[in-house]
Amino acid sequence: MGKATGFTAGPRAQGEAPEIGVGMLGYAFMGKAHSNAFKKIPYIIYPPPAVPRLIAICGRDEAAVSEAARRYGYEAYYTDWRKMLEDDRIQLFDNGGSNDVHAGPCIAAVQAGKHVVCEKPLARTAGEAKEMLDAAQKAGVKHMVAFNYRFVPALRQARDLIRSGALGRIYHYRADYLQEWVMPHYNVGMIWRLGKKTAGSGALGDLGAHIIDLGRFLVGEITSVSAMTRTFVKERPLPDGSGMGKVDVDDAFVAAVEFENGAIGTLEASRFAAGRKNHQVLEVNGEKGSLRFNLERMNELEVFWVGEQPRETQGFHNVLITEGYHPWMSHWWPQGHIIGWEHTFVHELAHLLDCIVNDRDVAPDGATFEDGYRAAVVCDAILASASTKRQIDIRY
């Protein structure tokens, strides 16, 4: 499989590592994942590029956010992100809030001179994402979108193999991301992920944004889309029991895409795929071979090389991506000892800290606000294609 790149600390990361003060917006799913990663970095990525100092965490519910501060070890908590951003001890703002609170707080943070990492999708629309990108570029701070699957060792290994030319000309990219958690038998009521005002889109932004970004990361720019969307359950009970709320985002989408380099692809995401918990499968086919990845078996990469085996025994073979020369694996355990989903955030946030301390570019390994904006443009084009029943050319 050859060697691949991972994280290497920069020169100023040696010796006494500097502290980076962190302010976190959101204490639920992503707040938990990011806090866990910040706490692991100093002793796993060793020597660390910087030592995260958990200054403050913010959320609307005071009882819940104060408990989160105690649980994760933050020094303070806020119920107003504006007040938190006034804290001069915070150098890095981590936005794990719902999609409707991505733009405002991130723009305010960069204008205050703070570096920013924001959960995906970057924004509800491409227009909103462009405002965030413009503000971050004007401020001259480091900015990253938390497309954490770029930091799965097997996917970084795949990216490096493709970039090296090992697959030759790329013909196909196909990706699906399937979950089941909003199907009728789960009795999920109206939550923020099911409303356009708060989420922007449904399965498209929640799941599809990931495989769009990975398509750009692995293969290149997408130049056109042709898509369909569906909303299967159009009303759900309101949280206060006062009636039914309208679901005005997609439950599923499918799209055919073209890439700048001539490759073609398919994208599919659904939250109505019975039996699928977090099923993300990608395949790249090239003239010299193919690669296949399954997130639910994230330490493995299936590979096929044209002409390397007798015809009678040709087929994919499975490579365990746990060797010390595979991306990031030297920081973890001996070969064969697997890592998990949560460790992608360790790699991702260590990369950002290194970029801050050593003034390195977040791209191309990490996703910048530029990448978040471009993914949002593709998402908007998918919705436009589904609405008009036409192929849409991508324009940035």
C-alpha cells in the first residue's frame, strides 16, 4: 500500500507546547465529540502542537450547559455566545451548534480575531456560507469546517494513493450515506434537523455534505448535478404537544454528478434506510485499480489492482489500515489494534492547532470555509435540480 501522510508536529510544537484557549458553542453530540478530542490531544498527539485549554462552553439551557462545563472540564459557561466571544482568553472558537447558529457566531468570532472551526454543513445555504468565507478571509484567521471523515486514516490513505497516480485516470466515484433514525417506527417528533429554517436541508446537509466533500477531496471539483429529493413523512408532533409541525426538508436524495477531470459519479443519502445505522460506503474506480471504503469498518480499505493477480483469483483484497506508516497510526496502538470514530476528531483538531501555532495552511488536508462554501454550492444545486427536474451546472 505504500506510505501515506498524517500529522507531523511543526518545529514550534516541540518542547513546551503553547496553550490555545477554546470556547465551545453547543454541548450535545458535537460538543461532546470535540471536547473529548481536545482532552486527548496533549497525550495522544505527542508532543502536541498546542495544549487546548477549555475556557468556556455555551448553550441556551443554563442547567444543561453548566452540567456540561462540569462534565467536560470547562472553566466557565455562558448562555449567550456574544458574551463568550468577549472573553479574551479564547483564541479558538468551536461552533458545534445547530445550523442556524453557524453564520452569526462564526462571523462575529473571526471579526474578533479568533480562529474558528465550525461543524458541517458550514451553513444553510451557499449564500450564507459565502458570507462566512468572506469574513474569515478578511480577518486573516485560520478557519476549518469539521468534515472529520477527511481524517479517517483509511480515507487519507485512499486520497494519497489517488493523488500519487496509483489508480491512473479516475472513471467513477460512487457514495452513499444511509441512516434510519427518523423512520416512522422511531416516533421522532419535530426537531431542528427537520426544519428548513434551522437546518437548511435534511439528509442532504446532514449526510450528503460529507460525501460531497469527500468526492471533492478524493476525485476533484464537481461540475454538474442532476438530482431527486423526497420527503416521506411531512408532519411530525411538536415538542410541546400543541399539534403537528411541517417537515420542509428532504428525507432522502439521489444525484448523478460530473467531475472536472471527466469522472462521473452517484451520490445518495437517506435517513429512511431501515437497518442502516451509520452506513457510509465510497468507491473510486480508476484505470489501474479501485478502492472501496465502509465507515462501519473504518479501519479497513478494500483495494483491487489491475493485472496484479492471476485472472482466476482476481478480486478485491482487504487491507487493515493500522500500520505505523499509515496516516496518524503511529500516535495510537501497535498494528492490528483498531481505532474508532471519535479519534477522527483528535486528528482533525490537532491538525487545526498545528496550523494555528505554526501558521500552516488548513487546506488541502483539512476543509476550510472555502471547502464548506463549495460543498454548500453543490447542495444548493442538488435542491435546484430536484425542484426544476433539470441538470444544474456548478458555478462558484
